[in-house]
Amino acid sequence: MSQFDDRKRASETKYQLDQELEFKAQARRAKLVGLWAAGLMGLADEAAADYAKSVVVADLEEAGIEDLFRKLRTDLDQHAVQLSDHQIRAKMDECLAEARASVAAGN
């Protein structure tokens, strides 16, 4: 029975670690896509960093990515940046892949 308990604990520990890494990757994705959007809106330096932080906070409002998408869509529209929903979502996916690779590499 001890062997079963050890495997169960190892599995639970791995699951918890995977969840933590995914959370970090999603937060990093929000920052990356926030910096991308800031550039499109003409923000630079500290203003871009502040905007990226606001995107990270917006991503924590609800589960899933729709809160993040709504923030980006609204802000880009307010700054007259012409992008389709598909282009925004594709960039979000690209940034998530980049963030996951970065987190996996320990960066």
C-alpha cells in the first residue's frame, strides 16, 4: 500500500507543479501580448510596461482567456488599431507558446 501512496503523492505533486507552471506561462503570455499591444498603440517604455501590467491584471478577472481578449479588443479599438479578432487571438496563442517555452526553460 505504501508504494501506491507514494505514486499517488508523486502524481499529485506533479499535477500541482504543472498547474503552477501553467499559471506562470499564462501570466507571462498576458505580459507579452500586453507589450505587443502597447507597441501597436504607440506606447513606449514605462507607459508600455504599465499597460502590460494592466493586461496581466485584466487576465485574472475570470477563468479562461475571454477577459484578456476583451481588454485587448477594447483598448486596440479605442486607439484605432485595425486588427481582426483572429489576428488578436493568433497573437495570444503565439505569446502563450513563447511563454510556455520560456517557463519550461526556467527563464
